[in-house]
Amino acid sequence: MILFPAIDLKGGECVRLKLGEMASATVYNSDPGAQAKAFEQEGFEWLHVVDLDGAFEGRSVNGAAVDAILAATKNPVQLGGGIRNLGHIENWLAKGLARTILGTIAVRDPNLVKEACRQFPGRIAVGIDARGGKVAVEGWAEASELGAIELARRFEGAGVAAIVYTDIDRDGVLAGINWDATIALADAVSIPVIASGGLASLDDIRRMTMPEARKLEGAISGRALYDGRIDPREALAILRAQRSEAVR
């Protein structure tokens, strides 16, 4: 079970949004590389990065900030936001990303996702961002009639490394993860699922260790870490204890 600290990039800075609204951005660190290094020093083993500007514009916008992050940390990094074609994917993976997260393009062109999985095995994740159970695209600015589970099932057997499932209505508001919807998605597919949106406290961390949640690959935390609502060492200790217990 992995706890992924999040760095969301807007204008080259580390920010957090509320409910996906760009106008609600709060800046937490103007140096993304330093933030990535700090997360590594706190004991985190992965890093989740989103180019928010890129998600809206359909191209990489915060490339320099991502480069700084990759230079600052030895941890594997997964990146989403504005990655729309095989050229984008190849470019980022060549720079050292562990995996790219495809969101809008997974809805618009699922065959491209499948081809990417074929060309870059184990390094392609799919981001499913949902509001009321329906998938949203283009930086959450556009709604669709496609259900989250329906979309996920399109990629069964394609080689997708993980699905990052975000409940938009909980993102950035510390309402707690939507465990019911996330676990239902994990039950519906064989692809590993990462929970995102709303992680608020150590109660959510403890919830990650419960039997029905252990099928998840992990969860992403943003605002709760930046605001100090979650102590990184305590959270990681809880997950390490669960991992040790599972090995016995």
C-alpha cells in the first residue's frame, strides 16, 4: 500500500485546488524541486505530479517544474496533465518518469492508450476523474455521460499499470476519500486502483489498511499533508505496520 504525496503545478508553483477550480488555487511552495526533495526526505517512496495548466491546454505547460522535480528526487514519479499523444508520452518517459497518467485521451482515444501500453509496458496509468460517478475531461472542465467503471473496463487486459480514480467533489476539501466508489471500481476490474480526492486525516490512512481496501495500490494525499493534518512519519508507520503484517 503506497501513500503518494501530490504536487499539483500551476504557473510553476506547487498549489492545491478546491473541487478542481483553478481560481481557488492556494500556493504552498514556489519551488517544486525542493518540495519533491522534502517528500523524499520524509520517507515517501513515490511522487504524484499533475500539470494543472497542461490539463486545460492539452500540452505540457509546467515542463520546467517537472524537470526540476525529476532532478531533485530519486523517487519514482508519475505525471498527469496535458499528455495527449504518443510523442508526449515518449518524451516524458525518456526524461525519467516512472509512468505517465492519461486522462482526457483515455476517453477520446482509448486505442491510443492501448498502443501506449504496448510500446511502454508497465509505464502507462489511466486517470479517471469523476463527478457523481460520471467521467470529466479537459481538466475537469467538461462532463461526459461515461461511467467510471465503464471506462475502466475498456482497458482490461491492455496492460494499464494503474488507474488513478479521483472523486472531484471531494478533491481539495478534506471530506475524506470516497471509499465506497473507489472500492467498487477496484472490485470491477483487475487493474490496480489508486484512490484520490479528499484524503483528510489519519482515519483515511487507517482505512487504507482495512481488508476491503487492501486490494488498492494506494492513495494520494495533497492538502492534508501541506496543511499538517497528516503527520508523514505517523502515516507511513501505519502503512509499514500493515505491510509487515501482510508478509507474516
